[in-house]
Amino acid sequence: MQVRYGNSKMNREEKFPAVVLAGGLADPETQAKYSIEYRAEMPIAGKKMVQYVIDALDKASHVGDICVVGNTKCEGVNRIIPAGS
């Protein structure tokens, strides 16, 4: 079966890379309160905010590789790129 997105057709099995933009600096108050430099590092229920985005993309049927772009430190962030490695 084919699905139409805009003017293009794609197969249900086709996967696309995802890019997560995660380089925004946290404001000084947030930096001081949470000991973080970037907004993507914001802790939410024990995980960095960017990890929730990666986890959601990882579960999406049409997403293959996931690349996080920005100055965000990646310690503690799982499965960035490539898929299946």
C-alpha cells in the first residue's frame, strides 16, 4: 500500500531519517535551577527532554536514523544514529 504525503508517494515500509534540533541555550534562571546549559538537557521524570523526543521517533514506523544536532551534551542519551547498529 502507498501513502501520499503532499505531492510524493511513499511505501509503508520506507523509512526516513529524523533530525532533532537541540542546541538552544537555557535561560540563566533555568541554567542555575537545573545545572544545565541547554534546554534539551532539561530533566523530566529522570530523563533528559531530548531523550523523550528520541524515544518517540524510535517508535515511529517511518523513522530510520535519528541525528541530534546542536551543542547538547549526549551523555546519558541513547540511540542517536544509526538505526539498527
